[in-house]
Amino acid sequence: MKRMGRPPLPREVRRLFWLQVSAGLQSSRAAVSIGVSHTAGDRWFAEAGGVPPRIAAPSPARLSFPVRERLALLAVQGLSGRAMAAELGFSPATISRELRQGRRSELAPYVASVAQALADERSLRPKPAKLAVNEPLRAWVQNRLEQGDSPEQISHRLRRDFPDDPEMRVSPETIYQSLYVQSRGALKRELTACLRTGRALRKPRRSAESRIQRIPGLVSISERPAEAQDRAVPGHWEGDLIVGADSKSAIGTLVERTTGFVILLHLPERHTADEVEAEMIRVMTGLPERLRKTLTWDRGGEMANHAKITDATGLKIYFADPRSPWQRPSNENTNGLLRQYFPKGTDLSAFPRDYLDFVALRLNNRPRKRHDWLTPAEVLDELLSNPPQPPPVALTA
């Protein structure tokens, strides 16, 4: 006798799972939040290649899983088809068809989970992937991927190289889907190594709203005082993290906007909000008060304790807009210079504090064109040796 397997979860459950992943939760946490095991969530994520599948929300005109649960209870009570239809707000024909199609066999009872699984199976409309059926297009795309082109570059280049052949067209998203979702049956997963990220699983992007919610009390850069913009007054800083291999290690970078003076934050263990808070307070309290006016940071969760930093140092912290690195130009430029000493893909936790101080010293002793070839250290020393003069007091007759 063939043993019936456990019915699959309703499609709505997976839809909620992917909504949570798209909002920024890890797959294991997203699974637990909807009431399934973390191993199931990890498996769904891996099977989909990290790409959220297109799972439409249930239409009001169709029976949802909660409606099927109510129908199963009414069926057990022995109500007639018309009575159940009136109770649920559907036509008698719809209820009759559902009771007939929602069973594994004529003798089996109507069970909501089984009926939902059967409905999901019927609603599948598998369509062959374009790259799976168009061999010339697949070969061309594969060749360009092996040469290091991105899916976006490949998609636009096709229009130039084959202007009169509409069959030689494919969107960047279709290429990504074919790479990461192996059920699409087109491109080999190994080709993901040719992408710039080299990820074997696609990493869903969080929305800007989900990133903002990670930082309570966030103050936008639009509220930063005007004097921080023109670089005439020292004490305004820009900051960020540079991360190491697999984002498991990091170094904090601080750049003073007027002088270009660099301070590096030593984060050998972790780079969570607590570690960044402690290191920020340590370095900032060692500076004169006139150099602790504002700090502009990226919207990373490592700055979630910004209010505590402000209370301890007097440094007012503002946050740049999402995906706007040009709002922190000094810091972005400095991070590029730092990669000479801390190459991408290395374990940054291996560098001791004294080496970070050595690198910062090297940068602070580099002559700068904007300072007429003085170094940031020399400019800062000159500023500190000439304290600002108080405004003159008007004399009255």
C-alpha cells in the first residue's frame, strides 16, 4: 500500500515567507516568524537561489486557505452545498466543484490543506525559460558571462549586436533567474562565479524603509547645519565601515571634512552597534571639543546606538540618504585609498590597533593639492594652534 506523503504547505505560507525575506529578514528568521522551521526556510531560500519567486496574492474571487478551512468545518457538520455556499459567500457551483476537486480520491474526506495543495498544483502554468529553448541566445549569453560582462551589459549589448533579430533579446532579470533558479533549466549555477559579486545565492535587497527602521531616531542629512557643507569650519566628520571577507570583519573610518584628517576605528571582534559605540566614544572623547560638531554616516545598523554616542561625546550624528555615497565624498575617497592597505576579501580582524594607527598616520602625512600641498596633519595642527577669536563686542557711547 502506497503511503501518502505529508501535504505541501499552502502557497500563501511561502508567499509570506518571501515577503519577510524581501523586507530584510534572514531566511531562518523569516521562516520562524510565519510558523515553520528555520531549516525549511533555509531550504526554500537555497532551492530558489535566493531569488523570491513570483507568488501572487490570493484573489478575492478565489477560495483562500482560510475559506477552505471554514468549508471543511461546514462539510463535517453535514450542511448542504447551497447552505455552505450561502455561509461562505460563493455560488453553489463553486462550492460543489471545490468539494469534488479538493480530494485525493472520491472516498477521501475534504481536508483544507490537501485542497489548497491541489489547487496550487492546478494553478501552475510552467513556461519554458527563454534561455532554455533558445540555444543561440543561451550560448551567446554564456560566452559573455564567461568574459566577465554583467547581465545588464549583456542585455543592452544584444540590441546592438543583433538589431534586426527580436529572438536575440533577454532581460537582465531573466539572466539572473536562469543563473540562480536551477529549475529554470538554462544556465549553469557555476557561472555565478563570473558575476562581480561571485555569490552562489542571490541576496535579496532590503527596501529603503526597512533600512531606516533599523536605526531608531534617525536624523537625515537634510537637517545637518549649513556650515558642515562648505568645509570652512572644522569639526564636521564623515564615517563608514570598510568590510572584510564575507562581511565578517570591519574597520571604521572617520574623515574630518575641512582638513581630511583620518581616524580608524579598531573593531577586532565584531562590528555591531555596541562595538562601534564603544570605539567611537573612545576616539572622539580624545579630541578637543571644537572638533566634535557633527558626523555624517551611512544608514548601516552599526550606528543604531547613535544617541548614546551623542550623549557621551556631544557629536551630533546625521545619516546620508540611501544609496547616496556622494553625500560623504571625503569618506568615500579615503575608503578607496585605504584599500591599498586593506585589500578587499581579506580578514580585517587580523590587523592590530597599532597597524591601523600607522595607516592613518600615512594618510594624514600625504600632501594634498586642496591644501596647497600641506598635509592633513599640518592643517589640523595649524587650526588647533590658532583658536577661534571671539566676535568683537560693540562699544556703546
